[in-house]
Amino acid sequence: MAGKYANRHAMNADHLSALHENAGSRAELRRMTRQLGAIYWFSVFIITSLLWHFVGVDAWESAPGKLVWIGASVAITFAISALILRWRHLSFLHKAALCFVLTLLCSPFSASVDFLIASWYMWPAKPAFAPRDFVYSLIENSSFFFGWACLYVAMLYSHEVRQQERRLAVIREEALTAQMRALRYQINPHFLFNTFNSIAALIEEGMPNEAKRMVVVLSEFLRTTLTLDPFSDVRLDREIALQQDYLAIERERFSDRLNFAFDIPPPLSGALVPSLILQPLVENAIKHGVGQARAPIVVRVDARTAEQKLILTVTNDVAPGDGVAERPSIGIGLANVGERLTARFGDRGRCKAGYNDKGEWEAMIEMPLCAE
């Protein structure tokens, strides 16, 4: 029942979102049409005034008549626009034919208005109907209306392209969010698997108090990490604090072998990083460094900057006899971090690992330097 209610609620939310999007699209289209119409017919007014001036007609005396004609033409223009909008799903050739047909239908009406305005200027004389002048007026009005129809089709196409780009941007953002969440949540099962194995090992070794303390520390750690938004960034000092809590959990098991150190310059404490981005690398250092060593191993986490990039490194000592060829695969950990960085930063984020010049195993994260 709860599932059905949740699904219905989600569908209603999607429906309301679509309605708001459509309403916003229609409002934007109306605004664009008004702006284009104002610019277009103002230009026509200026052009016709200049042309009439060159043929000896006073621009000021003819202005009222031109304004009446333009007012009628604007009404015709919006009628043409409404019909084109109604059939906006037609193919390009069909739209072109529609523009031509609408121009032929509307031009006689506009030419008749033009003739009535001329008659008004000549009143009380009654002008004779001149077919040739009427044809000239038809041609002139046809050019104006066909020009408007073509401009409106181009504007409509531009509007649809922008709307499609916005929808694709939203889809890409949602897909990126889903991918980031999936990659982020891959960490928790891997971490819990290792931690529960550590607790089981403590119980098998007859150390129930240590196991109990480890469970308490684990619960506090999970309470903190589960409140984090998988798609948000956190301050570097908070990320380091989470890793210190994790290492405190692991130290319950490897108290005689695990040592850790952090070198985070104070100016970088406020740098923003994806939440728990260091977790798989620290886990890897514990598993393949401390877990396979008999002597004490040091896990170090360092931070530095270079060329406006934040560089984080997790380094661990290598147990004697653990050669390069014998280094186990780090599996999902490094791949997870690399995929998260790529999804978040594109080619500006990367993760790599290998032996450094000191013979230590080093995993390095590189990402753009962003401050809070």
C-alpha cells in the first residue's frame, strides 16, 4: 500500500513538473513572439516611411494611416503565428507550404485595408479602384507576411531547440546524479564486509571487549557517513576526520601493526572534495599493506596543490618480500574512485596508483581545487 502511494506521489510530482515546464515554455514563446513582432513591424514602419518619402509622400501626414495598416497587419500576423504554432509538428516542407498558403489568404485582406486607408485620405473624393495598384499592394503585403511567417518558423525552431537542450541537460544531470549515487553506495558494502570480518576475527581470537568497542565505533562512523549527501562535496578536514574514525576502527584489530599519519596544510582544510572519496584508498592500504604485514606499517594521507589542482595521496609501507609482481589487484576500490572523479570532474579528475621511488605503494587523487 505504501509502495503504491509512493508511486502515485512520484507520478503526480512528475505530472506537476511537466505542467510547470509546459506553462513556462508557452510563456517564453509568447514573450519571444511579442518581441519579434515589435521589432519586425517597427522595422516595416521605418522602411515604408522612407520609401513613401522618396516617392513624394510626407512621412508625418502618412504616419496615422501606416499605423492603422500596421495594427491590422499585426492582428493578421498573430493569426498566422497561431496557425503555424498549431501545426508546428509538420515537416519543414509542409511548414513552408503552409506559410505560402497563409500568405496568399491574408494578403488580399491587408491590401483591402490599404485601399480603405487610401480612400480615407482622399475623402470626400471617391477613388477609383485600380487593379494594377491593388496587385502592387498584394505583392508588397505578401512579401511582408511571408517574411514574417518564415521568421516565425525560424524562431519556433530555435525555441524548440533550446527547450530540447534544456531537457537533455536535465536528463544528463539526472543520469550523472544516479551514476554518482551508485558509485558512492558501492563503498558501504565493501567497507562493511571488511569491518564485519575484522569484528568476527576479534571474536574468534577471544577478544569480545575489543569487538564490542569496535561495533560501537562502527555505529558512530555509519551514523556520520549515512547523513552525507552522496552527490555533495565536503570539506577536506571533515573527510580526513571520517578517515581517522575509520582507521580508529581498524586499529582495534591491527593495534600492533597499524600506524597512520596525516599531513594536511591548514590552508587546504576548507578545500571541497567528494564525500568519502578517500575511503576506498585507505581501505586498500589497510587490506594490502597492514593486512599482509607482520611488522608495523604506516599509512600516510597527504594533501598538496599544483596548478590549481588538489592532489591527495594515500601511501603505505610495503612489507618485506612483497615485490611489485606480487602486488595484489586493488579491485573495485581504485576503479570506483576513478569513475566517481570522471563523473564529477570529467578529464580534470583522475586517480592512479603504483609504487613510488621509495618503494612504497601510493594511490593519488587529482581534482580541481575548489574552496568552500
